[in-house]
Amino acid sequence: MALRHTGGTQTPSVAVVTGANRGIGYEVVRQLADRGDHHVVLGSRDLDTGKSAAQRIDPGGRRVTAVQLDVADDASVAAMADWVTRNLGRTDVVVNNRRLLPGRQAPALVTAGRTADTRFRSPSAAPAPPASTPPAATAATL
């Protein structure tokens, strides 16, 4: 169970999923929301598309919130992180669901916490970069 105990109360863990308006990211959001112990931030480059996906998963809007997020744009990542901090207080889980193109690295989504940098790659993807992720980063790349 991913409920956090804070001050005698249980609060859902906060999960941020990038590229979540369709495909694997959408399914990760759906499954986390269905568990009931996560509040899921559905990241999508196009906010309207993200809102539509969030509405299909959680019509009441209590477990899933769509945000505009382009992980290739540092300003977009910073804006999303600021929104999450202001509105949800923290990030417990990050699923960076972004296809890695040959010769390019995925940007790190930085949150307060520990490093969990896992990459699942297709044979055409670039080789894994050296392990030099800063200790304050939490990223999981699918």
C-alpha cells in the first residue's frame, strides 16, 4: 500500500507520470489511480489532450490531475514541479515515460528524494549513459 502516514493521517502517495495521455503512460496512470492509494499527476505536452485522458480515467477528478509537461523543456519541467509542490506538497514517484532517441539522453526530473534511475530500452535506443545522476534526482524511464 502506498499511503503515507503524516501527522496521524494517511495521505495518498503522489505519482507523476510523463507522456501519460496514451499508450503505456496512460495505462500506468490508470492502474495507479485504480489502486486508490495514489494521486496521479498525468503529464502531457498538450494540456487539453491530457485533461481528456484524465477525465476518461477519473471522471470525478479526485485521483488524477492533468498538467502540461514537455520533459524536453526545462522550463516546463520546472513549472510542473512547482505546481506539484504548491498543490500536492511533494512527489513520491516519477515515471518518466519517454522514448529515448539514439544519441540523446532523457532529462532528469528532479525531486527531493533518492535516485531510482531505471531505463528499459529497445535495441535501437542509445546506450545507457554513465551513472552520474545527482543524488537528489528520482527518475524512472520507460
